[in-house]
Amino acid sequence: MDCLLESPDETRAFAERLASALPPNSVIALYGDLGAGKTTFVQGLVRGLGGDPLMAQSPTFTYMHRYPARLPLTHFDLYRLRSEGDFLGMGFDEAFDSGGVVVIEWPERIASLLPPGRLEICLTHVDEKTRKVEMRWT
């Protein structure tokens, strides 16, 4: 499925609607360049899961944030991750079976560790405010 989102508010609203349909143990691989709207998308997911979207920030320097919600959301930003071994060594793979939702920014850093049955979402810039969203289940 592909669509265009013409503002950050539309991005949040789209993610909020998606969140209402996610079952426990959902994994979302979230692709996109810097500034593509990945954290904005996560804010919508948090709201859609019943959490506080204002808590959702990019965890770039800590790798991971957890947000309490109807289904707890674990948010990884792996931009600075050096290797898949580091991900495993920190025990982050345990989040895949946490019963909540896991969303991973820069999932290509752990490509061989990504579980099957995940939702892959790619956000790309169309212009300053508009983003193209491409989604597929793998």
C-alpha cells in the first residue's frame, strides 16, 4: 500500500489509525532518511496505542525508549549502532517477544535479525512537508 501524507499532522494521524489495528508482538521496520518523519510517525503510533505522544522522542543517543500504552511500544533508533552483535549483546532482541509493539528506525543495521511477519514502512521526502509512505508485510 502506498499513500501521500501532506503534513506532520497527517503522518501522526495515519500512524494512529494503523496502531489501532496492530496485534501484540507486532514489529515495524521503519525506513527513511534523516528528517523523513520517522519520529513523527512513532508519535502517532504511541497516541494510537493509548500512550502520551509527547513522550515520543528520537532515542538516537540511547538506542531505545519504551512508552507505556495499551500495548507498550518499544522504539529503537539504530542509526549509531555498530553491529548486529551489539544489538544482541544488549539483549534488545528480547523486545520482539515482549507482547507489545516494536518499531525500529534504521532497521537495515540489523537486517538478518528482523523477524518474519513484520510490517515494513518506508517514508520518503516528496517536498518539505509531504511524505510518500510505502507499506508491506514481510
